Amino acid sequence: MERRPVQRMSMTVRVIALISGVLLLVGAGLIAQPAPAMAQEKVSMRLSFIPTGYDGPYFTAQGKGYYREEGLDVTIARGFGSGDTVKRLTARSDTFGSVAFFTAVQAVAEGAAIKVVGAGLGEGAGAIIALKKSGIRTLKDLEGRTLATSPGNAFALQLPALFRAAKIDASKVRTVDMDIVLKSGALVAGKVDAIVGLVAAEPAAFKVKGVEVDVIEYRQYLKMLELSVTAHRDLVSQKPDLIRRFLRASYRGARDFVHNVPAAVEFISRAHPAVDRQVYTEQAVISLPYWATTVAKERGFGWIDETLAKNTIEVASGAYNIARPPRPEELYTNELLPAPPIKP
């Protein structure tokens, strides 16, 4: 009867000794401690316009925690056109922006302190959209018809080069300026025969509404770049590692996006639930070949092809009457892309 208290005391001593020993080992660094959480650096990504299905890579990277793994707390915000996004970047009110390469050419030529650090949609995404019943299947079919464009829109400015490439007499195509939000309604109402738009935007909306259209893609005739990841020039020189981390996470998101559209749509819808998921889905599906381009498959997401860049600089210089086009090294860099490359 007298031995039980001794046993309890003995057990207590053993536990205390064990805990003390573990603490000593941890203090000496002989037992690994959990790594402290990486500090999250606040970063903003300004889109070119309202969030759409083709922005899926960025929302996927955010939703899957890829930015967080790179130590980045990323806010993705809607844009108001590439020109406005450029202004925000030059004012340093945003860290990164999705900017049309075509627009970046003009901006840099005019002295904007920005630089393209990676490709987004890797091929020109302009389109001519017509109702299927119109019989407009080729650019030649536009002769004698009415085409609605939006003033100052990049795709409208590319029309002369498009018509030259397709050997179309531009004087035979009647173009009318129209607000971007009115074009689709005018097409359905028969007020115009065709409209200029983004291949991954208007066609998707028409399909969801059950309106049958034919789409003529600019990339059939013009080999150009489309959207790009752009940053302030000072960020490129002062914080290259930040850019590398952002691009690595974004292109991991792009790889997942091209293999799993439903997951990407889920992430976009969580952030912006006002738009029909079917619209996001159609936009995403249409954009897949513009993300997973031949260049992306060979060199990895983000790679800016020299020939496509040169063509875009040439067309933009003509459209904007640029006397001194920016040199490639002034406009973009491939030096901050992931290594090894991330491919579709």
C-alpha cells in the first residue's frame, strides 16, 4: 500500500525529464522546428477590362494558393482598358497590369515608364463577328457591308493592316463608330452587318444567348501578340525577384487553367459572381489556344516571340503614326520568366 505514491512520483519525474530533454534538443537545433510562415508582400494585378474567362490563369493562381506560396498577397482588380491600366502602372498605383502589347508599343513610344515582362494571351485576339444568317464568312464578304467599330479601340486601329494582309479593298467596307456596349445589340437588331470585337468576349456571350454567329479571327491574317503582363520599369530593375515570383505563380495557374477550365471558372465566379458561369466557361474555352500557343508549348508560358513582337510593333507604329518605334529591349524582356519554363 505504501508503494503507489512512490510510483506516481517516479512517473511524474520521468515526464518532466522527457519534456526538459526535448526542449534542450530543440533549443540546440537538433530537432527541426516548423518553418515560420513566409511574409506576404502585397501586390496588385490590374486587368485590362472586367474579369472574364480568359483571365482564368490569374484567378486559378490565386485560388490554388500559388501566389501565397511565393510570399505574395495578390489583389486582382478590374480594368478600364489597356490605356487606363498603363496610366495606373506609371503612377505606381498598381504593381502589375494586363496590357495589350499593341497599346504598350504606343505607350513606350510616348515615354511611359513601363516594360512588358511576360505574355498573356499570346496571339492577336481581335475578331470580326457576324450573324450566321448574314453569309459573312470571310473578310472578302465584308465588301459592301457595314462594320461597327469602337473609337480608339485597338482592334479598330488594326483594321487597315488586317485588310491589307487579306488583300481587301478597305474603301468597299463601310465602318461606323459605335459605343462598345451598343455594338452587340445593333448586330442582333440588324442595324449593322458585323462588329469588331474580342474573340473570347462577344462570341461567348452570343453563344450563351443562343445567337448563332460566325467569327473571323484576326490571327488568321495578322501574326501579333495580344495581352501581356506589364510592370513599371523601375520594378524591373529594382525588384526582379518579385516579378519572377509573380510570373512563376501566374504561369502555374495558366498550366492548370488549360487543363481544368471548370476549376478556373469556380475561382472566377467566387470573386465575381454577378456573371453567368456559362459565359465565363465559354470565354475560357475560346481563349485556350490563345494561352496554349505554339510558342508557349515550345518555350513556356510568357515567352515573347521576337517575330510576333516585331510584327506588333510595326502594325502599332503605323496605326499610331509613331515616328520612332521602341526598340525590343526598351519594350519587353524574357529574362524574368520561370526557369525551367512552365509549359501547357
